[in-house]
Amino acid sequence: MSEDDYGLIAQSLAKVYESGETSVKAVRDASLTVRPGEFVAVVGPSGSGKTTLLAMLGGLLTPTSGRVIVGGTDIGQLNEAQRARFRRERVGFVFQGFNLVPYLTAEQNLLAISAISGRLNTEARRRAHQLLQELGVGERSRHLPGSLSGGERQRVAIGRALMNDPLLVLVDEPTSNLDSEQGNAVVRNLAEEVKARNKIGIMVTHDRRMLAYVDRVMEIADGRLFSPV
Amino acid sequence: MLALQEIRRKKLQFGLITLIVGLVVYLLVMIGALGTGLMSAMSGAIDSFNADLVVFSADSNNSFLRSELTSDQQSAVSGVVGSERTGAVGYMVATAQRAAGSEEVALFAFQPGSIAEPAVRSGRPIEGQDEILIDKSLSRSSGLRLGDVVVMRSALKDYEFTVVGEVEGGQFLGLPAAWVGIDQWREMRYPGQGKDAPAASVLLIRDGGSDTRGRVEEVVGNTSVVTKSAAINSIGGVKQQQQVVMTIELFGFVIGALVVGSFFFVLTMQRSYEIAIFKAMGASNWWVFGQLIRQVILVALAGVVLGIPLALLTALAIPSDVPLKVTAGAFLVGGLGITIAALLGAVFSARQVVRVNPVSALGQM
């Protein structure tokens, strides 16, 4: 059993935002364990703390208290540069609205991930090509995001999240601005990729229509994470 | 890859900034060329002296016109540095008379065979009293050619000379220069004084020794010995002229830095969300800033490539009486200077890059 097989373990995570006299508890005592190959949805309304939770799980925010361990690495122990490296090597993000870089072609959006790590080589090009093929957008690899359909952009964004072969795939509101048919398609797609590639998949969303394809649903409200009854 | 791709997709923005940088480079090269041209018009004849030191008379305030040295002083200088390392130079303003009209000329004199003899580009050195070497600028302005006879008027007396050779790079105080033998000059400058006339205006010394200056001043009384560049700087107006040119150049660099700096500052602000995404995906500040620096260097280089041919074309098109001298130095200063200025300008954006919080790549926090 490798360290990756422990998956993601979040223990008693809390985040308090201080501003002057007042403090806001965005996340309180959140614990969560996700195995590789499992796709978990965290559902909650806006302001429930789900994005804060996602940011802490992905090493973008330091928790006020609690721990996040990903593949055996306690990311609370890492300094800023090490956390950036952790994100480069271990995390794939699917951002809200997919947010591809508009002046890069589909393929170059994937290769940007390799460029960040200084590994823009033939191997990277081969991998980008293969991912786009597997996601069914191989034909569109030389197109700019502006000339891709919504569905194609989603698949390119998924490809970008998988480009660095991460352990952890974090998905931020994938269905915003999509109709339910498109939304279903992208969540199904994500679920398939997480399973097939044995990734730890975590998606935050406010959209309850999209939960048919996930393995497990967690609710978040007022910063508290719980399993629905 | 990314830096270049962005430029390719934002052709208009980057095209405009490159055009502006190109025009600034153009301006800087032209100012530099004008500075060199003015310098050459003011002091080119002095600069072309094959000398390290110039000896003036002590009370002359280092003026070529007022300095007068005696033959005793000349012999004393020869005694210190050796006669093969020194040469007498005479100077006066004369009027060249031509059928077409008259023209003021900076008339220099030298002892043939001494270090003061100018290098002849075409024709031959002077051999007789009635022969003259003229500067290229004089042949341009007066139409004088080799073999022509020119009348030089001084103190109401006319002297006839035959042009035997042409020299290059010599103007003094904006006047075209000409060179004659020193004995002829003594007669023209000090008519009727015979042996009592001063031997020279100044003496040149070709000697790099660090203590030569002090030794000459100590042994030869009543002299002021300065380096050639100090002699040039003491020409009225030269220093001020160069300071004006340098100040304008400095403004050019500052403008370049500000223009490039604000362009990239705005660009960085515009793409702060994009930068947040890159940082969320693990890009370091250095990596993001590195992309920006690449773009800055590309813009600066493209600006140089655009500005330099413009400057060359202008130099060709401009009438030859404008003191404009386009040199490799002007290109180097303009090109290198604008690149450095652009990089300095880009530093303002570094702070902007650092301030982007990768968390903002995720939904509404």
C-alpha cells in the first residue's frame, strides 16, 4: 500500500476570518476522508463555506485549526513555496466557468501546466494530445477556447486538471452557467475520469441536480460539514 | 510559449506599445546623433589631434584663441618630453574668399612632420608655404576641390593657398577647419612682428605618462597643461551642450520606462484573475513575473528593431549641414538604454503579481 492509498484526510478543519472586532467562522470542525477512486460532492448554498473548504483541501488557504493530509503529506506543515509545489504536482483544479486561458489553444492550455513546472517537453506534448483524444476533443486541440462549444471547453478544463497526473482533483461549481443536460454531462465525465484514473475527486456545488454520478454527498451549511440523513 | 502566445493573440495592444517603444528608441538615437554631431562641430578639430595633453599659456584660461606660447616655452616642453613627442599648433580665424562669397574658417597651423600634422584622407600633405589642407566640411560648404586656389584674408591682407589635401572630422566652434604651415600662420596672425611673434597658440604632447603633466608645468613656466578632453570641455559651451543633450536623453529613458511600465502594469491588472489561476495551479511569483519579463524584453527588442532603421533613414534624408552624426554608440545607448528602462518600468508590475492571491481563482470567497 503506497502513501497515496490513504487518500485525503481532513481532520477538524476550521477557518475563521478576522476583520477588526468581528470574526466569521467560515468553516467549523470539518472532517472528511476520501479514498482514491472516490468522487465526493460537497453541497451547500452560497456562503456556506464550501469554497473555503475547497481552498483549504487544495493547499490554497491555511486552516485556522485542523489538518489536511493528502497522500501522506500534511500540507499544514508546508511553507508557501512548498504548497505551490504541492499544487503543481499533486492537485488538479477545475475552476468555476472552466476558465481556460483565452489566448492559448486547447492543447496549449494543457501544456501551460507543464510549463509552470518547467517540464514542457515531448512527453508533455504526447500526454496533452492523448488526454484530449481520450476526452473526445482531440480534433479541437488547436482551437482557441473562444471557438470551442461549452461542452468542449469543459472537457479541455478536465484535461487540464488531469495534465499533471494529480492525486487530488478539485472541482469548483462545475455546473454554473450550464443547463442541466450539459451539467449532467460534465459531472458524469468527471466521475468517469476520477474512477478510471483512481483520483481523489472532490466537487463543491450548490446544484442538487448533479448528484446522480457521485459516490457520496456531503452537506455543508454555516460552515458545518455533515452527511445527509 | 505563454509569453509569446499572448503577444500573438493581442497583436493590437503589443503592436501599439512596440510602436511607441520604437519611436522612443528613434528619438533617443536621433538625440544621441545630434549630440555627437554638435560635439563634432564644436570640437572635432581638437578631438582629431593626435595628442594626450595640450599646453596653453597660463593666462589664456585654456582658450585656443587667447593662448600664446613663446619659442622658449616650446623648447622647454621639448626638453621635458622630447621633440618627437610634441608639436606646435597655431590657431586663428580667417576668411576664405571665393568667387561665390566668403566664409569664416578655423585656421590651424602645424609644423610639418610633427605630431600636430593632421592625417590626410585624400590628396597629399603640404610641402610648401602656400599650400593648405582643408576639412571635408569646408569642401562641402565652399565647393573647394583639390588643386583649387583659395584666398585667406587676415588683418586685411590676403594670402593665397593651393588646396593639396583633404582631412576628416575637423570643425571648431562650428567653423570648418583648414590647416597651413606654422611659419605662414605666424606671419598672418602676427604681421610685422618677425622673430618676436609667439611661436604657437598651444603645444600638443603625445605622452601617456601620468606625471608628464606635472613635470611640464613645473619645468615650463607660465603654462597650463590639460588633457585633450579637458581642453575640449573648456571650449565655451561644449560642456553645457553635452549636459543638455544628456538631460534630454535621460528624459527619453524615463519616458520609455514609464510608458512600458504603465502598459505592463495595466496588462497585469487586467489579467489578475488569470494570474490567480496560474498561481492556484502552482505557478510561483517568479514564474509569472518571468513570463512578463520575456514580454518586456521582446517588446524592447522589437522597438529597437523598429527604431534603428527609422533613425538610419532619417540620417540619410536630413541635409548634410545639420550637425547629425549617427554612430554605433548612439544605437547602443538607445537600444540598450531602452531595454534597461523597460525592465525597470516592469518592476512596478512585480508587486502587482505578488499581490494576486491564488485563492481568488476559486468562486466567490
